[in-house]
Amino acid sequence: MYCKGKPNAEVDRFLWIIQNIFTPFVQDQWLEYSGYDAEQDGAIPKKEFVVSYCDGDNSQLKAILANVNHYSANGIIANKHNTSRSSVEHLQWESDWSWI
């Protein structure tokens, strides 16, 4: 995707990544690990979800906020982790999903 010199180029780049790389990856993972096929099965069951972390780059956050409905339809929960820490700590906290 060529965006050089275009206003909001970074937001457009993140939007493109969400639509063309991230969402197909998530859908492939649904199929491989849950047997869920988005094209055939319709709505994602409420108990199924994916957690996605971002570092808080303003362009990335704008792209995510512009796609809230898309994230919801694909069972994706967007989180911003503390930029001074790693998402590994978040994953350790989330290793016990019994609270769901």
C-alpha cells in the first residue's frame, strides 16, 4: 500500500492492515482452533473472543476506533497495554479465564 505524502496515511495503513492482514488471520485462527467458519457459521458465539493488544500509537488507536463494529462482529476485544511494560504480563493475568 503506497501512502507517502497522503494526509492520514498512517491511519489508512492501519485500516488496511486490519482489513487485509489482521482480520483474515483471526478468522483463520477461529477455523483452526474452534472449528468456526465466519462465512458459513454466521455470528461468533458470545463465549468465543480474541484479545488484541496495541501499543497506543495515535494512528493505530484511530483505526481501531473507526472499526469498533468490525471488531465486535469478529469477536475481537481491543486493548491498549501500558507502553512501558510488556503484554506478556497481561497474558499472564489472563491465563485464568474462570472469571468469564
